[in-house]
Amino acid sequence: MILKASERGGAKQLALHLMNMKDNDHVELHRVHGCIANDIEGALTEMYAISRATRCKNFMFSLSLSPPKGANPTIKDFEVVIAKIADQLGLDKQSYILVFHEKAGRRHAHVVFSRIDLDSMKAINLAFYKDRLNDIAHELYLTHGWDVPKGFEDRTLSSPLNYDLTEYHEGKKAGRDVQKLKGVFVQCWQNSDG
């Protein structure tokens, strides 16, 4: 399972993204935990309001979980992974929302945790969270019998056509296929003398 995460602010922008029906066939708010509000925008606004008592700008931990092609994990599978991640990152007592998106028959999940610990009114430090998420993702590929991407075994074997979220949004805004653009640049680099 591909796990992408970031510490972030911007509750309203994130709420709009999570409720986006333009890019998704189906959007379902599955759970709101630890918030008074019972909708996406209300819960994220609550997290923002709590963060105002601190100096923390990136008061949310936003995580997306995308299964590999051909895999169809159950909602319970997603919940188990989310609980494991929350436990390993020290977010198990935090408020969060869980949203499922379905696009072209494939389900993926978004979970957004508040980073503000209500007892200390300080942000939870998520040191090395990308490394921890990579370890969990690798373990998921092995336990579910999914084909492990070569980049997990050796980073130098990662596909040169992979792109990050920023490149995806830039390509989308320009109306271009990011993978084809990346391929053009890779080919130019390979054919150049330096």
C-alpha cells in the first residue's frame, strides 16, 4: 500500500480537497473521532481552532493510503493499518477524520489527525515519520502477498517516471500527462552528453 503523508495547515483547503466530487466517483466520510463536529469541514475547523492556542502552523497530519492496482483491501484492512500507524507515530489518542474516495472502481483512504496534544497543548513531534511509513508499507506488501515495488528493495531501482504530488498538480493544472512529460525529460537526459 502506498502511504503518503505530510504535516500541514490549511484546514479549509484540505476540507475542500477531501469533499471533492469532481475528481472522485464517490466520497464517503467514514468516521469522525474526538471532535464535536460530525462533518469534514467542521472537524478540521475544530482542529484549527485548538491549534490557535499554540504557535503550531502545521497542526494536522494528513495521510493517504492507496492500495496497489489489483488489490481490493476491505474497510477493516484500512482501519487496521491506520491504527498501527497512529500507534507507531504516537497519534493513537488524537482526534481524526477518515474519508474514503473511490475513483474508477479503486478505493483509497485519507485520514487527518490533529497533532495538538490537548493535555500539553503542544504539537506531537513526528520525527522520521516517512521512514516509519515506508517500513509499514513494505510490511503491508509482504503480508498481503502484493508485488513489492523494486524501489522498496533498492531506491536506485525506482522508476524514473515516478512523480511527486507537486508535479502531479502542476501537470494537472497545465492539462498534461505527468508521466509522459517525465518520460520526455528522462529520454532527453539519457540522450544528452551531460
